[in-house]
Amino acid sequence: MKRLLGFARQLNEKKISLQGKPFFEALRFLIIYLIVGIIWIMWSDQWLAAIVDDYDSFIEMQTYKGWFYVVTSGLLFFVILQSRLTVLKVLSDKLIHQATYDELTQLPNKNKLTQMIDSVIEDSETDDRYALICMDFDDFSNVNELLGYHIGDQLIASINRRVKPLIKEDDIIGRDSDGFVFFVDLKNYPEDQLIDFLEEIKKSVNQSWSIENQILFVTCTMGVSRYPQDGDKFTELYKAANAAIHQLKEKGKNDYHFFAQDYHLKRIERVTMMNELRKSLDMHELTLAFQPIYQMVENRIIGFESLIRWQSPTFGKVSPSIFIEYSEETGLIHLIDEFVFESVIRLRKDWCHGEYKDIMISLNLSAKGLANAQLMSKVESWVQQYEIDTRLIQVEITETALIANFDIAIEHLHFLRNLGFSIALDDFGSGYSSLTYLQTLPIDTLKIDRTFTMNIGLDVKQDIILEAIINLADELDLKLVIEGVENVQQRDFLLEHQCLYGQGYYFGYPTEVKNAVELVKKDFEEANGKI
Ligand code: C2E
Ligand code: MG
Ligand code: MG
């Protein structure tokens, strides 16, 4: 009996596993039990009769025999069941451990952390405060990919040995994909002590590590979220801490950052907006508005600037300066650029005769669009397909488009110019502007940003600069368009300084294509003395 119980213990120690299929295992036991039972029933009475000769003793012994059978088989069942259940327990404990602890460091993994941290939060008092710190190694995949996973693993194990002693007794440390997670009771870190703790972690990671004769340098980025303000569950705090890492990684790495709610909302808003924009693009819900550009001396329309318009179901009318910036970040801008370019080429085709046959249409091309070779070949095929006079289409680009990818941008500007398009440098004078570009760029038109127009007559120095730009454009033989003309004083100043072309609310707001057509017709009739 003792031996049998010892066997069960051995199973545990030696981690013996269950072998064979459970059905056949059970069947084996059943068959043995039945055979033993049959032999017992068939032979035991004969053996008993051979030993005992008087009838009363025989009956008494038979009762003992019955009891013996029941007790022995019961014990046997107990031992077998216990040993089998022990194996199951060993295996299930092993599985649970594997599912909840990191094999490399033996630290709780994300599943276990969820349980542990949620139960700490559940048991907390109302004034308890905690911080969750997610630490991510910067570019750790480089270590794994360049040096191999075994080096990466050893590095993690070494870092674990160094950071683990930094935490206080009740704090929790766990492992997560590319780094570690700390959950600390803020009672232990009053005032700036949490910052000191973060600095300590940073310092202990930012060292040189020697692994298998390789000297490695590692940096880490940490995101911090706090209970209760950033969430009251591990998953929420974890999400917030990772969002904080994201916020920081947009600016740099190797530092720590506390989760900021409004920034996070902005990101969510951005994602929602981009999803909606994609749908709107698929459904062809984006439109173009057209703002007239005037030749100011004769007060005649010479062209229109096309400006994209989008009505979002959630955000209402969104300014292109916002959604264009977001779509440049997400790559959606390629679809927008294609849409704008093809729409303008089509409109130019529609306007190839009648009053508008000489009207120029200007379009805005994004920095990414200008660098996009695929778009360039599409433009070339549209030009052939629609058989348009490309001289009456102007492509507006900004200086940022040039800075981003100078060589390709210049190559594509030449390409567009060779196709016949005219090129305008938009928003000149806003942000980063360089006069040196003007000599070298293949451009025909300079569009002066409305920040200059706004200050006409208000800022003497700026008026002088504006005059200088007007003269410079003249000398370089560039057509000059002033944006943002809002009143008659501004227009008069520009006319006085020999500036020919203007665009702005004074002349007309961006409007639908059918109104633009009406404007051209009216302008044409006025010029021909019909009105
Ligand atoms: P932009 O190309 O400089 O366009 C001129 C902007 O100034 C337009 O704003 C226009 O409505 C506005 N504007 C015109 N006259 C006046 C005025 O007298 N006063 C004031 N305060 N504003 C005036 P919008 O349509 O909101 O576009 C903003 C920017 O978004 C554009 O600046 C351009 O950079 C970009 N954008 C617009 N449409 C497109 C497009 O189809 N593709 C690309 N890539 N960018 C576009
Ligand atoms: Mg423009
Ligand atoms: Mg502009």
C-alpha cells in the first residue's frame, strides 16, 4: 500500500505523463477488474470449502471474504484514481504556469498580470493610487533579427536581473512582448519619487551589455498611466500606458512619458476621421469647390483654384488643412491627389469650348503626390485620354513638397511641365521660404500667402518686403498671384504696386462648379458689353 502511494508521489516528482488514450486506459482497468472479480467469485468459495469444513464457519468466512473484496478493491481504486489525478494535476499546473508566466524570466506574463493587478485594484481603498509603467526596448527587433533570438533572450534575462531588484516589496513586475511592466503603489513613491524610479530603470537599462562577446547598447521607452484617472482595470491602464509610449515615440525614444488624455482623444479622433474619409473617397463623396482668380486691372476672371471639400458624417465640414495633413500621415493622400487631378482634367475637357475655353484651373498637389511616380504616369495617360490643353491647368505645390524629396520633386516638376502644365509655388512667404529656390525652380507662378495680404497697410516693414517680392517676381519673369485679398484697400495697394493677379474673398468665395460656370458667363458678358 505504502509503495502504491509512493508511486503517486513519484509521478509528481518525475513529471510522468499520462500515456495512451483515456478510453483504452479505462477499458484496461475494467478488464483486469472483471477478470480478478470472476476468478474471485469462481475460485474463492472452493478454496474456502477446502480449508473450512463446518457449515457455520463457512458462512462466517464468506462474509469476511465479501468484506475483504470490497475493502481491497476500494483501496485499489483509491490508489489508481489518486495516481491518475496526480498526473493530471501536475500537467494542468504546468500548463497554467506556462500560460501565466514568462518562460525566460519566470515573471508573470500579461495574462497573470491582468489577474494580479485587477485583484489589487478590487481590494484597494478609495484613496489608493497606483501607476502602471510599460517599458519597451527601443528597436529591440534589430537585436533579434541581426544577432539572433538567443542573444535577444539572454539580453532580456540579464536586464531582468538588473531591474527586478529596483521594485519595492509590494510592487509587481511582469513581462510583456518587448519589455517589462511595473505596477507600483504610489504610496511608496510620494512627490517626485516615481520620476526617480523611472530614471533608475532608464539608467539600469541604458548601459552596455556584454552577451556572448557582443557588446550591446539598449535604450528603452516607458509609458506611464495612473489609477484611477487613466482607467480602473489593467486592460485600460495598459492601453493608456502604451498610448503614452506611442505619444513619446512620435517625438523621440529613450525616455518616459505620462499618458495625456486629450492627446489620446485626438488620436482616436484622427483614426475615426481617416476611416470616414476612406469611405467617403470610396463612395465618391468628396467634391471640389472653385475660387476665382482675378486679373485685377481689368477685373476679369482668368481662372479658378480648385479646393477640396469634405462633409464628414461625424465631424461635419472638415477643413482641408486638417484632413489633408492627416491623410498625408496615413497615405490616403494618394487617393485624394488622384481624385483631384483627374477631376480637374475632366473639367478642363468639359470647358474646352464656349466662354470658359481660356479659363485656367489650378489644383493643389500634395508633397507626397509630387513624389509619386505612379501618379505621374496616370496623369500622362489622362492627358492623352481626355485630349486637353494642359497649358490651362496649373499645378500648385508648396515649398514643403520640395524640401521633403528635392531631387524627385524637381524631376516630376519638369515632367509635368513637359506635359504642358504650368507650375505655381503656393503659400510663398508662409513658414519656411527661400528666395534662392526661385531662380532654380521650374515654376511659372508665385502665389503670395495671405499672411502678407492681411498686414497690408498695417506693417510697414512687411509692405516693403511685399514690394521687394513683387519686383523680384517681375525680374524673374514669374506671374504673381496674391492670395487672401479681402478688401478694396488691399486690392488698391496691390494695383498701385503693379501686382496683376489676385484671389480672395473680396473677389469671390470658393463655390460649386455650377456657380463658377455662371460667374464665367457673367464675366464674359460684362466684358463683351452685353450687360
Ligand atoms: P491654399 O492652396 O493656399 O488655398 C487657399 C485657402 O485660402 C483656401 O482654404 C481658401 O478657401 C482660403 N482663402 C481664399 N481666399 C481667402 C480670403 O480672402 N481670406 C481667407 N481667410 N481665406 C481665403 P481651404 O479651401 O480651407 O484650403 C486650405 C488649404 O488646404 C489649401 O491652401 C491647400 O493647401 C489645402 N488644399 C485645399 N484643397 C486641396 C486639394 O485638393 N489637394 C491638396 N493637396 N491640398 C488642398
Ligand atoms: Mg493653393
Ligand atoms: Mg495658398
